[in-house]
Amino acid sequence: MKRIIILAIAAMTLTATSAQAQNWLDALKGVATTAIDKVTGGQLTANTLYGTWSYNQPGIKLSSSTNALSDLTASAATSTLQSKMAKYYEKVGIKAGACSFVFNQDGTFTSTFGKKTSGGTFTFDAASNQLTLQYNTGLLKLGAINAYAYMNGGNLQILFPMDKLLTLLTALGSTNSSLSTVTSLLKSYDSVKIGFEFSK
């Protein structure tokens, strides 16, 4: 079975255009880091979380079965959704170079979205990948927000259940029309986590 999956991946990569091939290579990195994180009980993300992370694109995690090829297909599909969602993020000031997260060893964090800087404390449960952000300073005094943190290759994804992200985007000034467009892009999937992808 593993040989069939490897041959299928190789065939898809060899017959793809340069851009498509890069999407599949990125998908492979995502699947590999997800597998490592599962095997280590989330310790890969826990050990990498600290530091300064700069936003580079929307983050998306689609549900899939335990089948490796299904995971790969779901991971590759995210690049299309990411490019479509990026323009809606930009409407509320979420764009490369304008947003960041800083996670400190003492359990404090700061986040910057455009000109809005907020902070508070955080906890991370490695077993479930749940990241709890307790916002209590700055403009976004939203209280506790439950998110999920995952490594995707060398990048950090901070993802939210759909309704929580909509709350955050609304607080940042998004309009109802742009929010409805984002949700319509994702309604065909059974389980979706969306948010932000950062690099160091």
C-alpha cells in the first residue's frame, strides 16, 4: 500500500506544472510534520512555538481520514483556498509584514494585526494541539480564545474553529459581506480550521 501511495505521489509531481509541483511538495512537508507531531504527542509544535512569528498567508486545515493519500490531497487543496482567502484577510489589514505573534517562555504573548497590538497569556496542550489565548491588554480584549497550533513544514499555523475566527475578524473590522464570502469558500468541507500561517 505504501508503495502505491509513493508511486501516486511521484506521478502527480512529475506530471504537474512547476507551480502545481511546488504545491505537492509543500503538501508533503505538511503531511510529514503532521505525522511527526502525532507520533511525538504534539511535542514538535510545543518545542517550536516560542519566538517571533511573522504572518505570511492564511492557514487552513481540512479534515481527512487516516489514509496518508487523503491527508496529502487535503493538504494540497489548501493552497487554492489560501490564495482565495488572502484578499479577504487583506481587507482587515492581515497581510505579510503587518501581522505577527510573539510567544514568550514565561507564558505571555503579544499579537499585532496591522496597527492593533494586543497581548495576554497563553497555554498550549501538546496532546490536543489546543492553544488558549487569554487576551487582556490592548485593543482586542476578547478574553479567552481557544485555537489550535500546528507546524506545517517550517511554518506555524494558528487555527480556529470557523465561528471563533469570524469573531476575531469582526473585531478587526471586517464587514459582513467579506465574512460571508470567506465562509462560502469553505462550506463544502465537513470540518475546517482556518486562521493564520507564520514563519520565523
